[in-house]
Amino acid sequence: MDYLTKLEKPNFNEVKELVRNLTPAEKLQLNDFIWEENIEIPIEHKVLVRERREKNNANPERLIDWNAAINFLMKND
């Protein structure tokens, strides 16, 4: 860990390289640590999701199957 003590603030690529060297168990611990942080979802995002859910609930026929969506996107790529 001498490498870390020499870095005041590692850049993203340096962090990625450090993470590559972690064991799978350590990567899971890191993931848990990252998501422990309480991230506030902006109200605008909450409103948008709520509106979309209401629209879908009111008109379920507008939804398409996941595989159909993938096929559609692949054909129109």
C-alpha cells in the first residue's frame, strides 16, 4: 500500500487499477462501502419516474416485451 500513501488524490484510472488488484471479496466490500453513502435522488427524477409509472399503469398496452425491445433496437441500429 505504499503506492496509496504517495497519492494525495488518485485519478480515476489509478483507482480502477487498484480495484483490479482486489480480491472478489474485497470488491464486494468496496461496493458495499460505496453504496452505504446516502445518495439523495433529486425531486425532479422522482417526479419523472412517478409520471412514467402512472402513464404505464393507465395504458399497459403501451409497454413492450424486453426481448421485443432489444430486437427492435438491434434492427434499427
